[in-house]
Amino acid sequence: MKLYYFPGACPLVTHIVLEWIGKPYDTQRLTREETKEPAYLALNPEGLVPTLVDGDFVLTQSAAILEYLAELNPEADLLGNDPIGRAETRRWLSFCNSDIHRTFGLVFKAPLFTAGDEAAARAVSAKATEMLRSFFAIANDQLRGRDWLTGKRSVADPYLYVLLRWAHAKGVPVDDFAELTRFHARMERDPGVQAALAAQDLA
Ligand SMILES: N[C@@H](CCC(=O)N[C@@H](CS)C(=O)NCC(=O)O)C(=O)O
């Protein structure tokens, strides 16, 4: 089992889940440039991370990878153990992977969408930041009275943690969200999170 990643990007979610599962795994660190080279494109035609290789099986897309790992390792109890539990995990995983992650793309890459118009790029980034705050407000509400998004630990939680790291890095204000602050601090104390951060030289 090998995870392809570059530090701090979304594969950090899978890296934390692999630590939580606690079985041996390998990682391959890449540069962004290496993700566009033919050898890697043969694994992941989008030239994005993560990619998970398990024997002959090559899997891309964070949500699919996270569910695959959770299903392979039911004893880790990271997906939910009945239809409603699994639906709740998928609901919050989609919220993180589709809604929040994609919107960060507009903050990270605003100039790509505005044909060199810097003022327009700032406007795109500002609108995306406003949208991100509304998403984070929903996650904050969800965590009121809960330690985990679904009420129990799942593959959605490290996703929210990584998105909060991005918010801090990109100046998306989240410090006024008390539940998110509490969640982030608790995740930072988690041994699996600490191990994944150390492995990616982010500790
Ligand atoms: N839908 C994909 C998105 C993957 C993705 O956006 N990966 C980013 C890092 S978080 C990436 O590889 N970016 C490199 C680039 O844009 O060149 C997934 O969920 O795995």
C-alpha cells in the first residue's frame, strides 16, 4: 500500500487515516512538477495527488481512497456501521471534499480564472473566502456538543482538520469559530495526526 502525496495537500487526510488504521504502509513524496510527468500521469491522469496504490489496484480521488481504506479496515471503525452511520460519514466527507475543498481552489488559483486581471482575481478570492466562511460556520454548528463531525470518529474528521490548516495558511478567518478552534486543537494533539505531520515535515 503506497500513498503518493506532496506535503500539506489533501493527501494529508489519507496519511492521517493510514496512521489511525495502524498497519504498515509506504509513501512517495512528489513535487508538484513530478505530478505532471508521464510516469505519474500513468497512475493519475489528472496529475493530482493523492494516488493510492494497493498491489495492482491504483485508486485516485480522496473520497474513494478514504472509503476504500475504511472498508478494508472495519476494525478501525472510520466509516460507520449501519446505513445511517455511513450516510452521515459520506455527507460530511462530501461537504469537505466537494464543497469546501473545491472552493479553496478559487482562493489558491484565483488568477487562473481571471485572465491576468489582478483586481478580478482579488474579487474571486474574496468571494470564495466569504463562501468558505459560510461552510465553516456550518461545520462549527455541527461540532457543537460533538467531538467529531458525525458524533463518532470517521474519515471526514481529518479532512476538516486539513481544510482548517489551509484556512490558517491562506488567511481565511476561522479563529472566531469556537467549536472549530477546539476541534483543531484536539486534532493537533492526536498521535496519528502528529505522526502524519512529522512524516510530511510539517510538525
Ligand atoms: N478531487 C481530487 C482533487 C485532488 C486535488 O485537488 N489535489 C491537489 C492537492 S490538494 C493537487 O494535486 N494539486 C496539484 C495541482 O493543482 O497541480 C481528490 O479529491 O483527490
